[in-house]
Amino acid sequence: MTSDVRFGQYPAPDRVIVHLSDPHLLADGRRLYDAVDVQANLEQALRQIERMQLRPDAMVFTGDLADLGEADAYRRLRERVEPVAERLGTTIVWLMGNHDERSVMRTELLDLPAGEQPLDAVWDFGGLRVIGLDSTVPGWHHGELEDSQLEWLESVLATPAPLGSILAMHHPPVPSSIPFFDILELRDQHRLEAVLRGSDVRAILGGHLHYSTSSTFAGIPVQVASASCYSMNLSLPSVEVNGMFGGQSFNLVHVYDDRITHSTVPLGDYTTADTFSAAFVDRMAALTPAERLEAFSRKR
């Protein structure tokens, strides 16, 4: 099947990232709240990612990896995600969430010495810089950034990356449509804004909210991925909103030279009305642009 023919005005993306968030795994494969099979939901997401036949540059998990920060939950996460990443030839970016525990995550997931230092890090994907910022506060569910973290971030951003930077963090710097979630927001966001404004950061990836939303911050697009464990029922009055069993998803991030797109992929095996065969794709690829318009665009 031909896959390298440009059918429209845009070239293939320079980089592709799979953005997942909030799996909330528990030890021993337990169900969250004795109801949500969070392990099965994660496995569903991983099957779908493999089925896409992507070769993503990174799989970015924006926190709340383990609901209670249990060692066995992190081991189960590794056992499920690392073989998929190896088959795809991709790098895993693990980020802290408010449900995670730094010391356990360090030893069981990152193979680092135990400790409570913030888990901030930088990855380079052929000139695209991904910066992971630990927005968590030990013992609390809201988000904050220490002075030392902001100083570190400023020093990283002092040198622009060839393809720019993507900042990934658990607590997104956006207002929530759920009033009670604002209690658990990233506090003192103006301090982060002062560091980011005018930098080479092209997108901010976040989690925490358990529903997909988008905004801007310091002039930068922000995209929040929904959770793989459970999502929020936004169809209720805002003060009544809580978790529901449907609507789980993950995002695809396509990085182009002058823009970034974010696409939401629902979790689940749904019936597809029809598919394009390999023969059809090859036939379309062999046509000229004018012939493709005639064959595919003209109303019959």
C-alpha cells in the first residue's frame, strides 16, 4: 500500500506523539472504586495504538499513572506499556500526577534512587524538545511549581530547540468548567506564564481533568487529554459533574513545521461502516491531483 503520497497541500508531520493521561492503575489489577476496570481500559488503548500502525516518536503519559502510588501498580504499568513501546520503536515519557508518589515512581517506574525531588526532565526527538514538568505537591492534589523548577525551566528554554518545544505537565494551566476542579488547579499560574511567554514552547499537554479541552496560556495552545480510566459527565449541571464510564480517550499529536494538531481517539472497538482497501489506496496514489479530484471529489 502506498503511504508516502501527498494527497493534499500539507506534507507529512515532522513528529508524531501519542498523548495519554490518567490511567490510575491499582495494585493486583483491582478495579478503581470497585467498579472501573482501569487495567482493561489501558490495555484497550494500547491495542488501538498498535492497530493504527503508527511509528510515534513518543508516548507521553501526563500523570496519575497509579491511583494510590502503589509499587505493584507501577510494575503493572511497565509490563503493559514497555513491550508496546518497544514494538513501535518509541520512547515513553512518564510524568507525575497528583495521585502518584514520587519516591515509589522513581524506584519502580524510572529506575532512579528513591527521593522526593520533583521529576522534571527533557527529551529530544530529532530537534523537537519535550519538557516534562512535575506540577505535583507531595501530600496534596492541587498543583504548584517551586522557584527552583521555574528557574530550571527558564534555563532550559534559554536555548531554543530546532523544532521548538512542547511542555507536558499534569495540572494544565486552564480554567475548568467544573467548579470544584478549580480547587485542585495549578496555583500561581502567572509565575509560569512569565517564564513561557516569548519562549519556543509551541504546545502545552496536560491531564488531570478527565475530559478533553483546549485553551491558550501565555499565547501557547493548551491541549488536555481525557483519561483512559474514566471521564467526566459534562452533560450534568456543573456542580453535579462527576465520573462516568464512557468517553475515555487519548490524543494524537501531529507536529508540523508551522503548526500542531491534536486529535482525540475514543477508547473502544466500534463498527466501521466501510474501509478503503489497499488496492483503492494504490489506485488513488497513481492518479494525478486533477484525476483524484475527479474520482473522489466530484459529486455524482
